[in-house]
Amino acid sequence: MAQTTDPAPRICPDCDGFATAAITIGTRHDDGTRATLRVTCAACKGTGHATPAALVRAGR
């Protein structure tokens, strides 16, 4: 019996699947922890997956 495989998910080419990054801004909070910013990929809006071009052009 043949085994079926699902197609690989389309990974965002801009962030390579790492959709959110924590960036330190160089300062520390009063308790000594570092102040960080969470930044998400603008291309995939933080999902890590690319949208097929046909759906983007159709406005879906």
C-alpha cells in the first residue's frame, strides 16, 4: 500500500520560518532583566508561512 505524504509547508522566504524575534534594546529593567522588543515579520505577519502568489493577487 502506498504511503501518502503531505506537501511541505511553504516557509516565508523573508524570515525563513522564524516569524518573531526578540531584540534587546540595551537597557535593563529595575529587576535586572533586559528590555526587549518583539518584532514580527511584515511579509507573513508573524505566521512563518508564505501565502501562495495566486491568493495574494486575488486579494484573499
